[in-house]
Amino acid sequence: MMMKNWKTLFAFVFFTLSVSAQQAPKPVGVTPNSRQIDWYNQEIIAFFHFGLNTFEEFVNEGDGKTTTALFNPTALDCNQWARTLKAAGIPNGILTAKHADGFCLWPSEYTDYCVKNSSWKGGKGDVVKEFADAFNNNGVRASVYLGPHDRHEHLSPLYNTTDYRDYYAHQLTELMSNYGPMWETWWDGAGADELTTPIYTKWAEIVRRLQPQCVIFGTKNSYRFADVRWNGNETGIAGDPCWSTIDSLSIRDEWKHIKELNEGQLEGNAYIPAESDVSIRPSWFYHAEEDNMVKSTKELWDIYCKSVGRNSVLLLNLPPDRKGLIHPIDSANVVGLRKVINETFKTNLLEGASVTSRNPRGGIYKASNMIDKSSKTYYASKDNVTTDEITFRMKSPKTFDCLMIQEVIELGHRTTEWSVDYSSDGKSWITIPEATNKQSIGHKWILRFSPITAKYVRLRITKGKACPAIHTFGVYKQSSLVN
Ligand code: OTN
């Protein structure tokens, strides 16, 4: 009887220990909300700068005085925009419903400075409606930029910030109520210094109430509500490192904190990841004289690797022309980017490799999960370690010039230093120079380097805030279209 009790106790202790070893790692630090996780998974979002500026020579920031009659796209087709995004694998697009000149692309009840008084469709048109309907019908998400700064409104003798707060609130309510789901709203900080946190509080309440899934791009005095931050430049290039966390109060004065915006802050008190905005052309609005200056597929691939591949989301501007169409060169180059991404990441050359790790957690958190293509599984090390070494032995030597790694973002930034080595015999190792002492991982980190041929690859995690939790690790050969 006594013996049986000891056996039962032993079995219980063994069971408890093995179950606790298999529990998921606990999150560390601040972590993303569901909007942010969804936003990260989109990877690329399109920007559409379209409005009066499109119809003016060399203008990108209209002064609010231009006559509304000028707005007259001759063949507007938002289905063509949506089809371009589908072909480019871009799931979401943000339209400048009102840019800094204050001209509204929808017939707002609250202003005459809008499509109602344009030549287009005899003043009966609504670009936001055509855009939202076309996107919803094509299975692409619609989003809006409602510029906080409004030069036209500033020209009014009745202008004061309280009235403007309410004017903007009414317009935001129109956009958030009348056009179906909206997935992101953009609070550009340009010219918006007079807008205080209490003003944004009122606006944020409207977004959260009417469109709870809508991601807020915030700057300056709206960081308290921001799901995502500006990356500190308009070149589409995120920092290295690029932490999703930031000290939200210290970045209010953004021109003094460009580095922090670009790189994030590991010990930041808020999870506000970086969105990287850039135009496919030199200007934000379409100008025919820039038709020969469109970024090539190769340039876009470089930007993708330095934005999405640096734990950020790429916001790529594809400005419609005076017809109201995306220019064929812009379209071809962005569809080319998708081809390059798909070709490059089609085959993880580590697939089928045997994988061993130094500090396995055990249970379902197997090291081979890193190469299993599943979005649900991941590798985790045991608790109380912050370092690890994971070795991949391929069946035969392979040639690669790119690597990609993903952390489990729901569990917070965990790994803070990592390197990747290769070997032909599993005994003597060489560290890839471009993959030496890297810092952040987050949603996705991509590195490119000169081709390497090796049979063994090793991921060395050398520092962290908690035990590593790695979703994906792979080595790839870049598409021949960019090499
Ligand atoms: O002169 N600027 O206003 C300016 C110059 C270069 C790059 C950006 C800006 S404005 C800046 O735009 C960002 C989006 O690209 C954010 O909205 C920032 O808050 C805003 O200040």
C-alpha cells in the first residue's frame, strides 16, 4: 500500500513537471493588441494620394485656395485600383479622403470645398464611395486618410481650433459611418502641431466606437491612441534594430526623436510598431513628368526587405493619375515585387533538415516547428534561459543568399541579440557578416548577403529578455528577377 502511494506521488510529480515544461511561455513586456497583430500580417498596405493636387502642376501640398472645379478625373475606375492590389498581393488601401489642402473626395455635409463643387460627374460623384464599394467587391480592405491639417479651413475667418475639432469630428463620423468597414485611419502629423491630445481624444472615441477594428496611425499629440507610429522618414526604410515598443511620451516632439521613431526603444512603455511610408514616385501625388522615375521592382524589393523585413509594415503610395487610374508602370513594378517575394520565399532550403537545439522546452514547442510552414506552431526554449543554439543539418549542401526569421509577437520582444553561422561539416563555423549580433526580430526580419553554400546552418540566440519563442527560420535563394 505504502509502495503504491510513493509510486502515485512520483507519477504525479513527474506528470506535473512535464506538463509545466510544456506550458506556453509567458508574455514579456508590452504586447500587441488584436488590431496590431492583424496589421502586421498584412505586411504591405497601399496609399492612394489623389485629389486637387493631382490636377495641378508640381503641387503636392495644396494651399487650400485652388478652385474645386479643377478636380475632374476623366476615367476614374477604383476597380482598376483594387485589381492592381489583388495582383500585387496587397490586402488594404488607404485613400486620402482629405489631404492638407482640405479638399474632400466625398460630398461632405459640412463643407463646400469638396467633390460637390467639382466638374467631375456634374458634382454628383463620391470618390470615397466608389473606392470603398470597389474594394469591398474585390475583397480588398478600404481605409481612409483624413488629414488633421486643413489649409482651406484655416483660411476661413471663422476658424478656431474648437470649431475645427467639431468640423473634423463630423467628417470623421461621415467616413466611419457611411462607407462600410474601415481598416486604418491616418493622422498625419504634418502641420498638425496645434492639435492637442484632448482634440484627438474626441476623434479617437469616434473611431473606436464606429470602427473598433480600425488601426489608428498616430503622431505627436495622438500617440496615446496610436496603434502604429511613423518610422521617422518617408523613404520606407525602418531602423536596424526596429523595436515595436517605444516610450510614447518622449516621442511627442518627433523631430528631436527621429532615431527613436525609426528604431523604437526596447524598454518602451507602449507597443506602437513602425509603419514605413514611401511613394513609388518622387512625389506623393501623380505628376506625368515623373513617369520615368517610378521605383523599379528591384528598388521596391530593397525597400520591402528594409521595411517588412525590419519588423515594420510597408505603406506604399501608388498615386492615381488624372484619368483616375494607376499608371501601368507603377502597376507592373508593384506586381513584379509580389512575384519576387513569392519566388524568393517559396522554398525554405532548410525544409527537411534535421534540427537540434540546446535548450528545448519540450512538448509541442519542437525546434522543427521553425521550418514547418505552419502559422500556428513555434519553437520555444525552456523557461529561465534567454539564450539558445539551434542547428539545422540539411541532407545536402544548399546555396542561399537570404534569411528570414519571425518571433512570436503575441509574446512580446524576447530575443535581443542573435547571429547566424554556417558550416560544411558541423564542426567549424563561420558567422555570416550581415547576420552578426543582430538585435530585434519581431514580426519578420530579413537579411540578404552574398551567396553561401553550406550543409549546416546555426541560429545563435545570445541575449534576451525571456526564453526565445521563434515562429519561423529559413534560408532562401533570392528570385533571379532581382539578382
Ligand atoms: O516637412 N515635413 O512636414 C516633413 C518632411 C519630411 C518628412 C515628413 C514630414 S511631415 C511628417 O510626415 C509623417 C508621415 O510621412 C508623419 O505624419 C509626421 O508626423 C509628419 O511630421
